[in-house]
Amino acid sequence: MHIRTVDTTALPIVLGMLDRAVTWLVAHGREGQWGTEPWSTRPEAVQRVETTLHGGHIRLAEIGGEPAGVCVASDTPSPYIPAVDEPEWFVNLLVTDRRFAGAGVGGALIEDVRREAAERKAELVRVDCYAGGDGALVRQYRALGFTPVTTFLVERPGQPPWPGQLLEWRPNSR
């Protein structure tokens, strides 16, 4: 696996991964996480991804030269997460291509985030994720060494609130 920095021209790659993830989530009864419609067909979703890419450090994982996952991190948390009074590195987006499920792509990207945080002298790495359904995503982040901090709800006009979980990792917590 190779991980490299890319720029915002990776938008079509990211949207393709998100679209395939939605298809997989729907097939597994997990519509609550990202809905039922592909990200690439929803203008507000495309804008959200563009904004995330423009505001972060974009890392692309490749296996055999094929895009396998992407992670965007920055020193700014998601808009619905309170900031902290210490240097942090926040995972704003992490998606793995379902074609490479089980290949350790997500774990490799999280390790990459931890290395980047250390280089930036940030001893706090945080991530938020979907906390609904069967809780599988929260369990995955816990398996990657994150500790749950708090749950929250994101209000969405015309839709049910989105249940989220904020998690954190510190170098000394391993």
C-alpha cells in the first residue's frame, strides 16, 4: 500500500468512493449513515466534500496503483464539534473503497494521520462518526485505538437528526 498527498483534483475519486460506500451501506441496511442517494448526485453533498478537501490535508491510499481510500485531516474539527484549547489533528473525512475491504486501508490511513499529528506537534487526534445503527463504525474506531468522548445529534432540515460519536486518540493512550 502506498499513501501520498493529493490535491482537490481528487474530488472525482473521493466522490466515487463515497458513492460505492453508500451502495454498500444501503445493501447492509445502514441507510442512516449517509443516506440512500449517491454523494455525486446531491449538490449539497458535493459542495460539502469540496469544502472538506479545500480545508484539509488530503491523503490517498493506493493498492496496486488503484485508489483504495482517502483521508482528509486538518486542525479544524467538523462544524458541529466544539474546538479544543490545544493543538489537534482532526479527521474530517475517511472513506475506504469497498473494492479493498479487509485490506487494512482505514487502519493505514489512521496511522498516517497519527504520524502527521506528531509532525505537527499535536498530541490529540479526534474523529467523529455515525453512532446509529448497530454501532459498527464506533466499534471500528475503538478497534483502531480511539476512545469515545461524547455523543451528539446533528439537526438536519426535513430529516431526522444524525446521531454522532466524537472519539479521540492520544499518543500515550496506546
